[in-house]
Amino acid sequence: MFENFLPLLTELVKNYGILAYFLLVTFGSIIPVIPVEVLLMLAVAAGFDPFLLFLLTTIGSTLGAVVIFFAAFEITRMIVKREGKTMKKAVGWVKKYGSIAVFVGAFTPLPFDPIVIAAGALKMNFKIFLFATVLGRAIRFAFLIYVGQAVIGWLF
């Protein structure tokens, strides 16, 4: 399924520069069409600079999370009352663990969007949210780039 995306990603970046990758990551963090991790692995496989990918993925993913955070911040009542097992769990985690929940969600494969929505809806301090998000995302994406390069090196 994703084998068609590598030529598309390469073509987008060739025509529009690495900015195209950054925009895909940013918008992909807001409206998850293609998971950011898939875009990152495709970019690693295409041979893009790992440090630049690290910076752009961390910043783009964080910007997407900030948009979701502030949207949730504005529509609190509707979100906190929203039915759904995942959302209720996320609200509970953020209430109980605060920034630790945000960091863990940003770093692990847990669904991050519900945690971001819960943090915004519960009006978490933005600076704390931002710090936990950047730290968690940076560690996650550095790890994924390292693993991606190791796997590609092993395969080829």
C-alpha cells in the first residue's frame, strides 16, 4: 500500500523542496491521513538528511499538536463530555498524570491525538504541554530515524 508513496514523496520534495515534507508532517499531525511515522520512514528510505528530518518532523508534529491543543482548548465542554472509551481514558490520564501523560503519549505508540485533545480541553499550561510534547516527539523521532537507518543499512 505505501510503496506508491515513496515516489510521490520523492517527487513532492524534488519539486517543492523539503518544505513539502514539513507540510505533509504538519498537516498529517492535524488530520491523520498518512501517519507521521510512515512519512518519516519513507523519507529515511529516500535518503534525506537524518538531522534535517529529525528537526522538521519534531517541529511539524509539534505544530500539529499545538493546533489540536488550542482547538480543544476552545471547545472544552463538547470534548470532555464526548462519549468514547479512548477519549475518556485520555482525559483520565491527563487529569491524573498531567505532563507525564503528554510526554508518554508523544514518545510511545499510544494514540497521541486524544491525549493532546484532553490536555487542551483540561486547559493544561501551554508551556508545560509544549515542553512535554517536544521532548517526547524528539526522542521518538530520533529513535525511529536511527532504527530506520539501521534497517535500511541491513537490507541494502
